[in-house]
Amino acid sequence: MKIYDCTTFYSEHMMMDVRFSILDKYVEKFIVTESLYSHSGKRKKLNFDINNYPKYKNKIIYLVIDREPNDLIEIEQNNVHKRLNSIKRIELSYNYMNNVIKDVAEDDLIILSDNDEIPNLDSKAFLNCKKNIILFKQLFFYYKFDLFYDLMPWFGSKACKKKLLKSFSWLNNLKGKKYPFWRLDTLFSQNKLINLEIINDGGWHFTNLKSPKDLYEKFNNFGHHDEFIDSGITIEKLKYYIDNGIVFYNHFADQKDQNKWNYNYKLKKINNGLLPKYLVDNKDKYKNWFS
């Protein structure tokens, strides 16, 4: 069985280097898509350069999306419309990968992640897994490689055999839960599955490892850009949150809660034993990203 690692790119150069380095020995090909449009619809320059990764160059398939989705809402009258258009752009960035998997064998494994979601392919549970659909339960880190957000697991990387892949957006939308056989709603849902495997030591989600300025740009262009703009959070405020290891977004709040951007949860500093071996062995290289 060959493994194809699929992800998207905006401007996360350091994170892609970490990703390629950790997954290289397991992966047949890295499939990377980048769009000329941000999730908010702003036209952008291409930032990915395959020549920046000479060690992995022969494994990388780089796809450029040079168009917007066909079914965008032309006049965005409110934040709901903006969010729907963002979702359409995100789905296009995933489904565009269909262009290069036609010759992938039916029993080969397709893994889909954001580039900061790194599956643990050294997990014994993964190596012994016989299921065709796999969800990776990942440790959640903020701002630095060793600042742990301990309140919630993260089901980021998701995988399935090529023969079962309905679409990349379908794979991305799978629920992070294994449902019992008696749940009748699973019969009518494409995203609630019975026959899947959850890998409990499934890897790492390293979110927002950016400078305050770069993080501000990210939030102004990502899927929830409309909500972030309404929050009034500044670059200076982001610097305060990063310097003090504080999560400012409440992942448990109702989507309509106006205070969800004013969360103040203190992150936990962890020991190196929870991190990928590559990061521990190369801590000096990434010293600016450890607390």
C-alpha cells in the first residue's frame, strides 16, 4: 500500500518543511494545492516554491488553482454569504486534487490534512489498522511547538483507500466519531460512519505558528475572516496573546456568541516526549518556535 499525503498551501513555509521532513519516509507522493485566491476571495500571489524543498522535490506534485468556484454568491450581502463563499473556495482547493489521483491504485491510502495537521504514521494502531477509512485524533498546539491546548482533541488528518473516496471535500467533512451500528441516522448520512478506525495517538495539530503580523493576515483571509474582522482584534492584541500563551477563540461557544473571540485560556507547556522525534532532534533549527 502506497500513501499519498494531500494538503493545501497559503504561505506556511516553515510548517511545510516540518511536514515533509516528518512524513517523507512513509509517503509516496505529496500533493499540494495553492490557489490564486484566498478564502476571502482576494487575489494573491503564489507563495509555494518547489525549489525550496530540494530533498523532497521529486515527491511533490504541485497544483495551482487559477479560478474561483463556479457557484459563488455574486453579491455578498451578509456574513452568511461570505462564509458560504469561503466554504466553496475551501472545497475547490480540496477537490482540485482529483486531477492527479486517477492513476492511484484502488488500495492505496489517500490522507487529507491542512498543512499544520501532521498524522502520526509511526503509530502502532495505524500500522496495524485493517479499516479502509481512518481518522487521526491529534494533539492540539498553539503558537509554539510545545504549547499544548489540552481542552479538546483535534480530528484533523483523515484518510481512506482510493476505492472508497467519494470526494476530497467528503473526506474532509467526516465526523470525528465512530458511530454504533444501531444509530439509524448513519444510514442516511455520508459523514457519520460505523466502519472506520480512530487512531488515538494520531499525530499533531500545530496551529498559528506565525508572527503577529502574519497571523493577522491569516485571520483576515481564512474561512471565518468576516467574524475575525468584526471582533476588532489587532496585531498588538495578537502579540499579547502569543507572548502570554493565551487562546483567544472559544471553540466550544455557539457560533452566534459574540464573545467567542474574547476567550482567555492559558496554554500548557509540555515536555518533548509528546512531540515528533524530528522536532526534538532538530530543536535548534526551530528554536524560535519553542517557548
